[in-house]
Amino acid sequence: MTLQSGKIIRAGIVGASGYGGGELIRLLGGHPHVQVARLAGESKSGSRIVDLFPHLNSPGVLEKVSDKEVWTDVEIVFFALPAGQSFHLVRRYIDQGTVVIDLGPDYRLGDPSLYQKIYGIEHGAPELLPQAVYGLPEWNGPRLEKTQLVACPGCFPTGALLGILPFLRAHLVHRTSIVVDGKSGITGAGRGLTLETHFPEIAEGTQAYKVLDHRHVPEMEQAMGEHGGGRVAFVPHLVPYNRGILSTIYMTLTAQATQESIDRIVDEAYKDSPFIRRVPSPPNTMSVRGTNNVLVYSRVREDRLVVLTAIDNLVRGASGQAIQAMNRIFGFGETEGLGYGALFP
């Protein structure tokens, strides 16, 4: 979809009161071709954005999410809702020709029975699944340019897949040998209050959870299926910082490789990406905080390959990646609205 030069598109955000919605407002506020025109949030309807997010200089007020009316004055709608809460609305926006980018999990899995097994909810719009494009821009860029419905990847799969896929494509790793250790900041659990994310419960500790049983594993393996397939043993951890995901990926090589050849594979895979950079030492999540950037480090020894990726879970793992996909769809420069440097220290 190509727009006339200089045209401004109007965007709506459903689920604007959460962390993902807040980041969409922040990032789109600096986008030269987008006006955030409509905002909705069920539990916070009627609230001013500046009251919910004092760091944002936004005059917006949240509308109530409605299943009876859809916005007809926007070209794109971002959904930042939990599983199962957007089926009826997404269908109606697709029917009227509006671009939809879903930051939730509802359109990531192509098999509706698998979705029901994982999320415990019957899929409410299975007819839309064939047209949904998995929004990993470096790997699905050409498909994004032709779609109306984007399934934005989860934060853990984003960090893991960006480290795994170059080596799957190169046929260099045993496909059943892949182990991912993911460490996420607290914002990955959302803005709602829970005992597990209560400050005294996590502030001075690190905890693994859903060991080998996390709902993001089928999403990772589905994406890997487009590059020959593979299996993942995934262990996520909750760590006491706000933002960031550090993924440590362990793989076994199928053939001897040098460090130079490993580095060339990463460089070739991401030579056209403005956001992904190979680094010479293990990355720190602080170095990507607030950005859409991805830092990749690899180390090989004998038949063992370790790859680390660092991302901001709220930006590259959610809202920033959604905007990157939007830029592809509308023919904007890929870095538009995403050119921020990291906040350090």
C-alpha cells in the first residue's frame, strides 16, 4: 500500500491504557506521517492519557471499547488487548478495509485448534488466519507490504527467533538441539497487579516459570517451520528490571564452523536491517532500552554455538515492531518514528 508523498494517516489504538498502548502513543507521537486520532480502553474509558501516562504530552481521552461501532475515520487500528478480546472488532475493521495490527496473540498461530489448546479459548475468527502475516519484518518484509492484517510477534519469540533463524536458514544447526534461556523485565507481565510481580516478591530475586511449557513455544516453532523446522526447549525467567529481554540461545552445529563464518551468517542475514547490529561482546539490555534495536552476539566453540540477543520487550517486542510493520505496509521509511537512541544509563 503506497500513499501519496506527505500524506498523514490517522491511527486508532484499542487497549491504550496498558504498557503496549502507552508505547504506541509515545512512538507514534514522533512519527511524521501518523496522527493518533482515536484511543480506546475498556476499564479506563473516560480517562485522560496525561493522567494515565504523565510522561506523555497527549491531549487524548480514552473512549469505551465498543462491539457495536467501529471507527470509520482511521486508516489503521492497533489492538493491544489480551487473548480473545478483539475477534469481533478485528473482523469488522478488516471488512471495511482498515489495516489492523494486533499486538496480542489472536492471529499468530495458523491452527485454530492449537490456539484453543494453548489459550483455552475457541478462536473467534478462524477465517482471518490465512491472511494474517506474522510481523517479523526482517523475515516477512515482502509479505507485510501486501497485507491488511498483521500478527505482531510475542516479545520472547522476537528475541529468540532473530537469533535462531539465520542459522536454521544456513542449515548449520541440529534442529532439535535448540535451547532458549529468556530473561524478561517485569513489564513483560503487563500493567495489571499480581502477587508474582509485586515489588517485594521479585525485587531481589530471579525466578524461572512455565519451564518447557510456555505458550510462546508453538509460536516460535511455527515460525521456524518456514525455514526447515525445529524444536525449542524454552525456559523463561522474570528478572527485577523494568524493560528488556536477554535471550541466550544454545545450539549444536551440524558441521565445523569458525567464528568468522558464524559472524558472516549474522551479517548477511541482517545486512539490510537498520535495527539489528552484531556486537563484539555480550550485550546488555540497557543498551537497547526504549528503542527498536536488536543487539546480536555469537560465540562458537567446537560443535557448540551460543547466540545472545538483547531487545526492549515493549518496543522491539511489541509496539516498535508493530510500527515497523506499519511502515512497511504504507511505504514509509522503515525507521520513521523509531529513530530513538537508547536511554543510558
